[in-house]
Amino acid sequence: MSRADATPGGACDAMVALEGLGVAFRQGRRQIMAVRDVSLAVAPGESFGLVGESGSGKSTVLRAIAGLVRPAHGTICIAGRDVGPLRSKAERKLLQLVFQDPYSSLHPRQTIDRILGEPLAIHGLDASAKRIDAALQEVGLDPLHRFRYPHQLSGGQRQRVAIARALILQPRILLLDEPTSALDVSIQAEILNLLAGLRRSHGLTTILVSHDLAVVAHLCQRVAVMRDGELVEILGVAQLRSGQALAAYTNELIAASRGYRRAEPVPV
């Protein structure tokens, strides 16, 4: 992969840039490298995807960007500044993460009002009812949902609350970890269209992790393909849709996403 593929415009101009990122986990006495020397850059306002099989390291990369896991080596640059594993409040406010399962990511014993008000209180911001109502309306929920608990909402509604919680701090970067995979198929398109609209209206830089190439093609402009903790290639979504990847592994992923054609009956 060329340097131009990894860093369009250069890392200095990027909203998110990784250089030689490595992440290791311990399993007993063994150290397992979950991510190996990943370098990429995401431009301001870009929607970028990370795809690959389970265990490819894509979610680990996202968590490293979010500051949830400590890199073994390499650098992470956010909005032009190197950031370490210990982030300041300002650095954490700059980016927010939406998790895969909206039920487990929302406190079951807190009302939606408290769930949305808590990040505002942590950062010393106005947590007025007006601001929380506006956050709910922006994701398509009625302000009356403020007084409900997560178990009283549908899966799609819970994910809308999770998105509202992420956006209420007005971040510049939104990290999305399989945001629709836990939802019914009928609801997935609604959430994807919501995310696409919010990215445009807020001018967000988004990084989406998914195993579903159709989801990535719908939301993203460029895609990084990962395998066994390594970056295979970065390609534009037009190349992804047309099956014009350079790497054999990427072409295998594309073929698998299109399903298998039933074998013709063998004449007797």
C-alpha cells in the first residue's frame, strides 16, 4: 500500500491519523498482537470505514482511537495533536463512540433524561431540559422519551438514544462500532440514513467499523480492509462497489458479501 493511499493530503491535515499503530493483549504468559503497524489518515468531514472478518483487529483500532485500549507502539494524532492513552476532558469531548449493542451501552436503571444529562454534567455544560429535548428530537425521538428507561424502548429507539448521547457534547469525530448489527433488518436502514444525515448536518468526521460491506458502501467514502491485525489496503467506495480491489483478500470479501450462487443441477 502506498503512502498516498494511507494519508491523503498528509497526516498533518488529517482529523485522525495513525502511524505504525500496534496493540497487544496478554493471554497468560503470551503476548498476542491484535493490531500490527497500522497507518492511515482520515480527512476532516470524511466518512471512513474499517472492514474485515471477526478478529481482524478493526474494533481494536477503533478502541485505540477512542483511548479505551493502550497502544503497544505507534502514534495516534487527533485534530493535529498527538494523544496518549490518558486523555484530557477536552480530548475526550472531541470524539465520541457509539457501541454495537444499545441495550448494554445504556445504564438500565437510569432514565433517558439522566443518561443524556450525565456527559453534560461531567463536562460542566448546561444540562437543561431544553437541550436534552433538542438532542432527542434531532435523532427522531419525542421529548417524552426523556422519562423512560432503556427497557421501555425498542432496539432502534435505544440506538437513537446512544447516538443522541454521543452528539450532545458536539464532538467533531464520531466513532461507530457496528452500530446496526444488533438491530432488526427493518430498522437498520433508518439508523444508517439518520447517521448519514447527522454527519452532513454536523460536518462530522466518522469512522465506521463493520463486517457488512453494504453498510460500509452506504455510509463511507473510503474503506480500510483489515486481516489478522494488519492493514491489507485502502480503497474508495466506488472501487468497493465495482469489485476493483487490488488485494485478493479484499476481492474474496466482496465475493462473499454477494452470497453464493446455487449450483446448476447436474444432468443425469
